[in-house]
Amino acid sequence: GTLLSFPGRSASGTLWWNGEAAAIVNIENSGQFNIAALLVDSTPPPINLELGIDGQDFIPVALTKGDMSIETVSRVMPLTAGLHTIHIRYRNDAVLDGVDRNANIDKLLIRGEN
């Protein structure tokens, strides 16, 4: 899909201010799905996010290390066949000691469980 960042700025998607990024997915068959986000633990921490589906938040996330590592958050959830939205909501944009806090999303993954 389209990167969140401006073209050429980063391989990760960046939320520059409070808000959310969402994707619409079409689930062909109902079942259990692992929904995962790979998030960059950037500076200045903490970075507060929520991962959710169909407008409902289900995983609160606080990235606290600020070491640029990738943190994976996931949950297995039942999804019915049809269209669904998956979102990542950014909650605490700020500038601290002259450093602009942003939320960086490496990947959003959805995998069917067998």
C-alpha cells in the first residue's frame, strides 16, 4: 500500500501528529487471524498507540525504550468474512527538549490461523 510518510522520506510509515492510519481489508473466509504491528521504538519515549479493528481499540501500546528497535504487538482475533478496517492510533505527539516525537510503523500484518 501507500507509505504514510512523504515520498522518499522513510521505509517506515510515520504518523507526524496525533491521529490514525487505517487499512481496509477483505476477509474471504471467516476464521481466526493474527493481527500484528511492527513498530519502531523511537525517541523521545514513550510513544503511546492503540492497535484496533473496525473502530475498536484492542491493544494499547507504550513504546518506552527509544532505541530504534522494532517491537511486535499482536493478537489472534476472530474475523467474519467481508470488509474490515485495521487501524493504528497515535495518542501523544509532542516536542520534548527540542526533539519531535513521531510514531513510526514498520509493518502491519494479518495472517490466517490454521
